[in-house]
Amino acid sequence: MPTLFTKIINKEIPSFCIKEDERYYAFLDIRPISPGHTLVIPKIEIDCFYDLPDDYIGDLFVFAKPIVKAIEAVVDCQRVGSMIAGLEVPHAHLHLVPIITMERFSFSFATEASLDSLATMHKKICNRM
């Protein structure tokens, strides 16, 4: 059975896609820790991040780099933190989270985002890509 993320990649579930290529897909999190929170996922279904092939791990960070730069350009933050947790969806993924302090770098701050706020952030980030 396809994962939630595979359904997003296959456009069975709508998303605010930031960037896509033949191996990766990046989109805004609908329950962001902070505005601009983006998920980067490989298109292959592998549960644990460190079970990905070595080249996928390295290339995923290269794929994510311009996304991070775009987020930093449009979101008021000290930096964009990266997090690999992977407990909620059994599909390897990287969280890119704009942060001001480490105390705010926690899923306890995640809240449902409105479609309007996601659309606005999507446009801002994509315009910087």
C-alpha cells in the first residue's frame, strides 16, 4: 500500500510543491512548526532515512540546498534547521524548519496551517527559487 507521501508525489493528494525532480519532491508541511516548514522526500518508498542508498542521502541535501536559501530569503529566521525523525509517516523524509531559537525547534509547536497561508508562503518561496 502506498504511503501518504507516495500519494502526494503521485498527485492523489494535493500539496504545495516547492521543487521536484526525478528522485525527490519537496512540499510545504500542512502542520508546520513555523511558516515555511518544508518536507523533502525521496520518490522511492523507504521507511528509514538511513536505509536510503548512499547517493540518495547525499543528493537529497544538495536538492534541499536551494530550498533552504529560498526559505531564508522570505522567512524571518536565524536559520533553517534540518530534522530527520520519521515516526509519523513510514517514508524517509527531511524537515526544513525556519527557526529563531532552539526552543521553537519542536513538533510541539506544529499547528494546522490555513490554505491561504500555505498558498502565500508557497508563492514567496517559489518566487525565490
